[in-house]
Amino acid sequence: MAGWIDRLSGRQPQSKDQAKERLKLVLINDRTDLTTSQLEQMKNELLVVIARYVDIDPDTVRIMMETDGREQRLTAEIPLKPIRHRR
Amino acid sequence: MAARIITVTSGKGGVGKTTTTANLAVALAMANQKVVCLDADIGLRNLDVVLGLENRIVYDVVDVVEGRCRVRQAMIRDKRLPELYLIPAAQTRDKSAVSPSDMIRLCEELSSEVDFILIDSPAGIERGFKNALAAADTVLVVTNPEVSAVRDADRIIGLVEAEEKGPAKLILNRMNFGMVKRGDMLAPEDILDLLAIELIGIVPEDEHVLISTNRGMPVALDPTSRAGIAFHNISRRLQGETVPFMDMDEKSSFFSKLGKLFGPGGN
């Protein structure tokens, strides 16, 4: 009740939305046995390996943990830079 | 005919496993099913007090397993209902007194005598949980609309799958629809979205649960209370009926469920 003015002004999200967001991340960690920082580290290492073979812009790469029912899926979207033909 | 063997579990303690087991047993027995409930929480028995049968215990499940009595002798009959029995847990032993294969043997022996065997699992994911799961053909996971309970439910659902006892079905206990409406409680849709399993019941928060437990009269014995109706609905779903879930509007839900319970085709 106390937070309704905050909510109307958009300052604080509903507590159930915060609960759901937090749970989403916790469940990913629990199901994969990976902590958030391990996940970050894995992404960074993947980027390094990929960059060794193809030309990429790290800012455009999206590596995500997706949830499909009770399964977790690691997906990656990696735009490749066009090959510049050297003379 | 072989009995349905249903295990009620949760991971987290205090979410209402024992209350759920007791009330489903009562609701099934009120629907003329022959039911035995088995307390698998050895060392911390409570199904006896929730059912109001604590003064009638002579033998317990460990006595049966260790051969000090026959199964029949450990089955306490609830005199309020035609065919409801309790096999209590031992209070002064620990979980290692019973093994998963003991549970399977015991349930096999009971299976020809009753329609339903309801097993109340202890909290946690160790031996007691494994015991409770061993004989199950259906697993019901009880959770509350709060982060810790939902997280533990997810872990338990995964373990039930790993033991090839899944997919488990979910009971949402202690839903407060007023708080859901204000956005201060995870809604059933949110929890189902996170856990991705089938829902079998929503039990509203209802002070009648505590009051009836104080008296040793499970709330399902009073089929006019909201929680009582919810447990009867779950019991009907377990028997294969399609029963709509309680909606957010407390009053209309209350009266429509009441109407269904006593109306034609109800119960």
C-alpha cells in the first residue's frame, strides 16, 4: 500500500515483478550450476575464441541463456563483419 | 486393483506439505475412496497431529519395517470417515531407519487394499525425500508464492525428473488474491511461467486452516471453507475430473465453487 504513489510515478516497480525477475536469474544459476560471474566469464572467453577465427564487433555479439520450459539453452547471435578483400 | 501412490513434497519446510497431505486424504475419503496416508518424516512426525489422531498411535512405520507388527496393526483408522487410515512416522528414530526399498515393499503390500496411498515427504532433498519418492507414481510439489519456496520447488521438480518420477504437478498454497491484485504477490501465472509444470491446485490463504488444525479437524472436513473447497477440487482432479481453478475474485469464486460442490454433478 505504502508504495502506490511511487508506483504511479514509476519510481518503484511492483514487488512481484522484482520477485519474478530475481527468480528468473536464480533459477538459471540453479539449473545450470553456473553463477552469474561464471556466465559472464564464459561469454568473454567465447568471444575471444570466435574472434580468433572470424572478424567480429564485440559490441554487436549477443550471447544469452534462454529458458524453454524447464530447459536452459545457450544461444548466440554473432554478426560477422564483411570480409575486406586485400589486394 | 493397484492403488495410486501419491507423494507430497516441497523442498522447503513450512509451505504446507503435511496440511496438504492430510486434507487431500480427507477429501478423497469423503469421496468414498479408501485412503491410507503415510508419514515419511521420520523423527519429526506431524501428520498425526494435523489429522487429530495423535492419541491413537500404538505402532509406527519403523515398527512395520522392522517386523514388530503387521501393517494392519499400524494403520490407525480415522473414525470420522469410512475409509481413512494413517500410518504414523516414528518420532524417536531417524531417517536411516527406513530405506527406499522398505517404502516400496510397504506400498506394494498396501496397494491391493486401498485406492490411494498418500505419502507426506519430509523437507529437504536427502534420505527422507528419497524414501518418500521411491514408491510414488504421482508427485505433487507444494509451494508458496514467495521467492525461497519457488526456488526450492524448482530444485525439487528437477530432482523428481532426475529420479524419473516426473513430471511433478504443482500445488500453490497460501495464495492471497488481494496481494496478487495489488502486484505484491507472484500470481499463479508468474509461478507457472518460472517452473513450467502442470498446476493441479491453488489453495487460498485461509485462517480456517490454522483454526481447524488447532482442533485436529482438517479444514477439508468443512467443505464450506475456501481452503477446504480448494482441497476438494484437487482431490477431484486426482480422480480424473476437470474442475476449473479458483479465480481472483474471491466472492464469486467462493460461491461458484460452493455451488459446484453441492450442485448437480458436483463432488
